[in-house]
Amino acid sequence: MGSRGIALVGMDVKKLLTLLNKALADEWLAHYQYWVGSKVVSGPMKDAVSSELLIHAAEEMAHAELLTTRIIQLGGIPNLTPADWFKLTNCKYEAPADPFVQKILEQNIAGEQCAIGVYEKLMKLTKDADPVTYNIALQIITQEIEHEEDLQSLLEDLKMMFKHYGKK
Ligand code: FE
Ligand code: FE
Ligand code: MG
């Protein structure tokens, strides 16, 4: 850890580390939800949806990487125990038990909307107190907003198709 870097943080570092570890749990759960969802998804447009889910899975892991780097910089320990993910998570895990495209898209849209809220809060908290963490939260939220839009536009296309064929 860099002591001068930590001294720059104008807020409770322990509290910040807790929030970062909670976000880390969210990212791993989101990663797995997307990854396994991309494997089981079925129904119309499943190839397009599966490809997008797989890309998002990789991007959620990159978010975990950013958070972990910051946790270590702040002298913390990234959560070492996957069993704790369910205790730490803000956004929970929605098993893609129903593999239908629409259902999976809706589950992941809800996850993105939760994630946007998590990073919005983290940004508000760190805006003046910790610009480095603020910058990381900003990078991540920018991508979560992109994820939400990607999934909502796939869902719109799907619904358009249902509407079109429903008329016949
Ligand atoms: Fe993420
Ligand atoms: Fe995301
Ligand atoms: Mg995308």
C-alpha cells in the first residue's frame, strides 16, 4: 500500500473498503450470471443475446479487476471467499432457471439497474473525498449504462418481433 496515496483519502477508508468489497461481490455474481446465461439462453435471437451476454460477462470481470486493484491500493484485502458473495452482494444473483431469452434479458436488465444505483452512490460518496475511487466508479458506471442499453434494445427487438408475428 502507498501511505501518501491513502493519506489523500478524505473519508473513512474502512467504510470505503467495505463498499468496494460489496461491489466486488456484485461483479463476480454478475459475471457468473451472464456467463452461465450465455450458455443456457434459448429462444428467438438467442445467438445475438448469447454473444452480448458473453461480452458483458468479460466486462463484469474487468470491473472486478478495477475494484480489486483499488482495494489493494487502499491497504485492504479483496474478499477471499466466494461463499461471502451472497452476504456482501447489493444486487443479488438471479439464476437463469428459465432459459427463455426474454426472461434472461429482464433479469440482467434488473441487475444492471441495481449496479447503476450502486456506482451512483459510490460516486456521490467519493466525489470530493477520493477522486481515484470516483474515477473507477465512473468508468464502471459508464459501462453498466452501456450494458443496460444493450439489453433493453435487444428486448425491444424481441418484443417487436413478437408483436409482428402475433398479428398473423
Ligand atoms: Fe459491472
Ligand atoms: Fe454490467
Ligand atoms: Mg455490450
